[in-house]
Amino acid sequence: MKTSRKNAELAALIEKAQQAGIAAPFWKAVARSLNRPRRVQFCVDIADLSKNGSNAVLVPGNVLGNGDMDKELTVAALRFTQSAASKIKKAGGEAISIAELLERSPKGAKVMLMG
């Protein structure tokens, strides 16, 4: 997949997800989602995250602090607003990077892709 990113860190993350996608199709879908233009990137509210049934959620974009969080979740995203990260931690969850989630779950098992 061709990456047209000027951000070297994001391009490296897309490449790493593509390599992991050879063994696990979940990471191939993540790589495709990350390779979108910034103007059509995903933005997800905290309120939407707490509606899912999974313990881990990956957002290939931004997590915004609108709403309340009532579940303990591990949330991985490109970026978190300050209020979103604090609400996740206050609910007992963790806000981590996508690269960190890739290391923790190389097969993408029990991780929900939102966006």
C-alpha cells in the first residue's frame, strides 16, 4: 500500500501495521484506516466508546472528550484530547498509542476497530 504521509512516525506505524497484517487481517484493516487523508480522519467521542462490548478499542484517528465514560476500557488511538485521556483514566481504563497496542496484541484478538 502506498503511503503519502509527510509524517515519518505515522508512515512507520502504517508500515508496521501492514507487516502485522500479513499474519492478522485486523492489522491490515488498521493500516488502511490510518492511511486516510487527515480531512477524512476518524473522530470518536468518549460516549461512543463506552457503548461497545469489547475490553479494548482502537480508533484510527482522534478521541474527543464529549460525553462520559462508565466502562473500564483500554483505548488506543492516534491522538487523544486532554479531557478524553483524563476521562478514560478516571473510569479505570488506559489511553495508549496504536504502536503499544500492536505490541500487546499482535493478532488483534479481542480488539474492536471503531471509526
